Amino acid sequence: MSGEEFEEFIAKIFCKMGYIANVTQYSHDFGVDIIAEKDGRKIGIQAKCYANPVSNSAIQEIVAGIKYYDCQKGLVITNNIFTKAAIELAQANSIQLWDRKKLEEKISETFS
């Protein structure tokens, strides 16, 4: 699955969860790949389809991106795991993380 396909798939999950979810432009997205909106609240989502663990640079991107897009919450989703540094930075900035296990749980909940 390409990065763009992964972003589209994550947007579909959020649509099934009752959000209005839109993928941002594929380049120059300011650190947010998807904006999901529900009940007047926006979540900025960074989707990382990586062969390796996701580093803290993804957290830095989403922290900047949620400010740019005026989102109330930030979330980084991956098909892999996060490095310790990424987890620490996410916790310090109130960014939610979905690793492969959490993503699999959400897929099961949403599509079953």
C-alpha cells in the first residue's frame, strides 16, 4: 500500500466512525494528511505507512500542522510502531498515537 493509499484508507475509517474526513494535498500538507471533523471539533491526522518505526519527526510535523489547520487534537497513525523518542514527544504535546495494534483494533471495530 502506498502512502497515499494509506491516507485514503485512514480517511475511510474516520468516515465510518461518523467523521467528515478529508485528505489534504499530497505535498506541502504542513504536517497534516487528513482532517477529520465531528461535532465542530477537528482532528489533524498524520498517516505513516512505514517499513520502519516512526520517529519523533512525525510528532514534530503534526504539532506544527494542527496549529496551522486550527485543529483541537492531533493524531499520528502508523502500520508500524513508534520509537521511544516519538512516544515521549507525543506525550509531552498531547498527541495521540495509533500503532499497528491500535489500528488493527480500530479496523475490527469499524468494519465488523
